[in-house]
Amino acid sequence: MSVPGSFSVLRVLWLLSVFGTVLPLDGGMLFPQESSFREVKELNGLWDFRADGSPNRNEGFEKAWYKRRLTETGPVIEMPVPASYNDITQDPTLRDFIGWVWYEREVFVPARWISDEGTRVVLRVGSAHYYSIVWVNGEKVTEHEGGHLPFEAEISSLIRKEPTKPCRITIAVNNTLTLETLPPGTIQYMNDSSRYPDGFFVQNIDFDFFNYAGIHRSVLLYTTPKVHVDDISVETNFMDNTGLVRYKVSVQGGFNNTLNITLMDKDGHFVASSTGSSGGLKVVDVKLWWPYLMHENPGYLYSMKVRQHAHRHVGVFLQCDVYTLPVGIRTINVTNTQFLINNKPFYFHGVNKHEDSDIRGRGFDWPLIVKDFNLMKWLGVNSFRTSHYPYAEEILQMCDRHGIVVIDECPGVGIKDIRSFRNASLSHHLVVMDELVRRDKNHPSVVMWSVANEPASEMPPAEFYFKTLIEHTKALDQTRPVTYVTIAAADMDKGGPYVDVVCANSYFAWYFDQGRLDIIPLQLSTHFENWYRKYQRPIIQSEYGADAVPGLHMDPPMMFTEEYQNALLQSYHDVFDQKRNQYFVGELIWNFADFMTSQGIYRVVGNKKGIFTRQRQPKAAAFLLRKRYWRLANETGRLLPD
């Protein structure tokens, strides 16, 4: 793939001067881990919970609920964390609640964390949807905009003020979406007093999944030494049988640091070492990171141990820290017709997903995640897109280990209103990409960034918006291609020239020409040919599919039956096979599993385009796709499953 030229870099620098809030992020966002010098305390479980049902949703701030125990402010209920709050109770008003909700929990901090002045104590929230404010013992420590990425605050000084008392953590979360949020939305007040009560309003959105809310990922307390490894960046390459790991380490909290870097193989054997905050590690007889079904040993990971010593003067050490980063050595390149991993053509045969399940909503759930990975490997899936927001870090870690390739998408979905292309929206979108790249830059499974899904990019402001966004993302990470996902050929007119890979969604014989399976070959083939002729980029079918109600059958096939879903997929597959040896590099079914949406006349308890039900039971299409994906894998030299 091409490297951004000087014009791109200058443009980004100019943008930093125009959009004052778009500044380099302070510090890293390494995933918390335990070591000889670090500890982690999970705060998952039952929290006190209260929704602010006041007319202006602002009573919690007006009466300063955070200054005392939440139980003293009024009635509370128990709420599990992590989980969406929407489906936990029998209260329909809570399921569709828009506004501020309040969580609180008291925890005891280990005495050694408090007594050791050389220990930092950090409070971290994996994600909370959408806007969050956090207090510790009644004092505000941080706030964060965005519902899918982690945020944290050091709270060492606060907990040492009253060392014998429990630590009271209060988190207020607001799921309101506006024209400047990602995803965007609008609040509409219904002022007809003959039809609606005073103050009645609805949240309007332009995306097809339920706006689940709450604390969706783990809340943690973790420690580091005061002088600590704050961030690590790695880039990898190889030539013949020699690998190269370039690294950069940031240390916070002090000076006069000594850094020792050691690379170990999967069995714990020494491979290479270096010193200093930046450098390179040479790996002889390198074992590359390969995708699942592309190699007999997929997902190979080395371990890079960063050991930091802080000292007052030469030979006298004050503090130590250790952080171990999994490293997969691989390369990504894109030509006009191919997507290359380790210089070999890679074909995406995968799925789109959602973080979505019964009861938990979007809440993190290990049993569900492991089940999904087992189902994906059973299917012969080698890739997925994080539609339509960043997924939990633990999911990407599993992808690294299992060799599942990821298109990492930000929450830029539903950008349909021209007012969402203004400077304030762009400024926030740039910050979100900063946070996403900062979090996920070291995952070998992440091979491409997606900056948006199905935006109204035919609108006049869209060209500047997406050109700026794509160039900014390329400047953040010059090792991965960038795309955004489009729904129609016209949509690519504004942003198409700037993407590295064309990702196309289409629903022929479903949303258009309903029931006419016979027109799919002509329309889809024309679709691809027009795109490639115009942009000369490899193409991925990033969404396609049809709703199927499980157990509904009819022959000849009719819409919403399992037979129709199968027939539609097969018609698409026939065209994919015609284009695969030209410029077509991948197919991602919509969707892996049925998922919840807002209520409406077009959805019967959610979107039914899954090849599995929401409870992860297969429809007929799952077996069709499994047969196809293992055939595709077998063409690259892998054997069919038993």
C-alpha cells in the first residue's frame, strides 16, 4: 500500500491548528495486566443503580447525587456490570430509557496499595455507552465521550486521603445521541398536547441495531509503579526467514530510566534483546503470524517483555516495572487487485457481527465470546468486521491467538444528516480514530481500519470530511490500509479515491427488487465492474444477506424463509466466484447471528439476517456457508474438517 506523502502530513498538521481539540492523546492505553510489579482488581458484579427519571433528566446533578451514597438519594436497584441495563428488568420504561443513569459501588482498596507512595492506582472503565462522568468519594476524576473505547483516571491521591474508608465509585452514564456523537442521532420533542404528554420526546437514529446502554465492559482498579511503562508501539516486517520487530516505548513518571527489551518465542525461549526506548529486534528463523486456515500454525505470537528500571543515579535503582506485549510478526500490503498478508494473497471469507445477546445486551460475556469463536472456526471463518463499533479488547486478543483477521471499525454509522458533517462532528470523529488506533495498533489480527459505515457521502461536505478522516488515520498508522464501507456506487464519489480497499454493502433482491433472485447476477456483476473501473482498488463485499425467520419454509423460496436466504446467498456466491481471480478479495456475510433492533414495522423482534439465531442455533444458511468457506480454505491447501 502507498505511504502518505508530505502533502498528507502537512494537511494533518494544518488540521491540528484548525480543530483545537484534535491533539495527540496524553499517554497510552495499555491493557491492564498483572506482573511482579502490577496488580489488577476487577470490580465486576452488582452495583447500585438509579435512572434519573426527572423531566429534564438532570436531578442527579442538581442534587449532587455523587456527593453521598446513591442509596441515600432515593430508590436504587441492583444492576450487573458489565451489562446493558435495558433488558435486565421488567420495566419497559427502563428498556427504552434515554438520559442519565447512575451506578455506584463501594470497594476496599488493598492496604499495600495505599501505604506505598510509589504505587499508582488507576480506575479504568472498558466502555460505557455513551457519555460518562466518574467520581471517587464525591470528587470528579474524569469524563469521557464515546461508548466503545476505554477510559481511565489515576486516583492514588484520593484514596489516600481517607485510607481506612471504602472507596466509593460513582459513574453517571448518558446514552443520548446528537448530531455530533458517534453514532449520531437527534432528540425530537412531541409538542402536540392532544397526543403526547408534556415533555414527551423520542431518540431518532439512522442505524439498524438497538441503542443498548450502560457499563458494557469491565471496571477495574489496577496498579503500576509511579515510574512506569506507559505505552508501547510495535511494527513488524520480515525478509526471507528473518523477522524484524521495531519498537517504541514510552515511560511516564520520571527520568533516568533504563529499558531492557527481551523477545521470547511461544515456548518461552529467548529470541532477541535490545535496550533503550526505541530500536529493533532481529528474529532469525522467524515464525510469522498467519491467519486461520492459511497456515498449519496460525496466530503465532512472540512475547516482548519490557523491563524498566528507574534510578536516582547510576547503579542505584529506585523502581522497576515490567509489561509483556504479545507480538505477531506479519506484513500487510494492498495492490490494485490483491490484499496481501505476508506477501501472499489473502481472501476474506468471514462474517459481520454485533456485540449482542439475550438479557446482557451489549455487555461483555466470556461464555458467549468463546461460543462465537467456536462457531466461527466450525464455519471456516477467517475474518470479521467489528460492525459497527470497536469490540472489546479481549475479543481482539482472542483473534490474535486464533489467527482471525479483523477489519476494525469505529462507531461512524448512521451519518445521514448533513449537519453531522460539520467541524464539531469531524473533530470528534478524529479523536475517536486517535483512541481506536491507540488501543488496537499492536494487534496483528487488525489488518485494516474502517472509518465509517454507509455514510451519506454523496452530500457536498462529505468529500472534505472523509478525505480529512482517511488521511488522518493513515498518518496515525502507515502500516495498515484504510477504508469506509459504502452502500451504493454513488456514495463512493466523495471518498472513494482516498480509500485503499473498496468495501461494498449491497442487498439486491431484498431491499430493492424484492423477491427477484434472478436479477442478482446482472446487478451485482455490474456493481463490481463499475466500481473497479472507476477506482482500480480491490473490492470486498462487506455486507450481503437476507432475513430468515428460523423454521419458516417455503418452496419455491419466498422472502423471510430459510430457503430464500439460502438461494440469495448462493446467487451472490456465484458472482463472487467469477470475480475472485480478478479484483475481488473477500466476502463478509450479514450477519453472523440475529440481533436486536429498535421496534418498528420492518423488524419482528430484531434483525433476522443471521445465519445463527440470537441464541446461536444454526439456520440452513449456516451449513451452506460452512460448505463454501471450507471449500475456499481447501483451495489454499488446508484440509476439510472431520
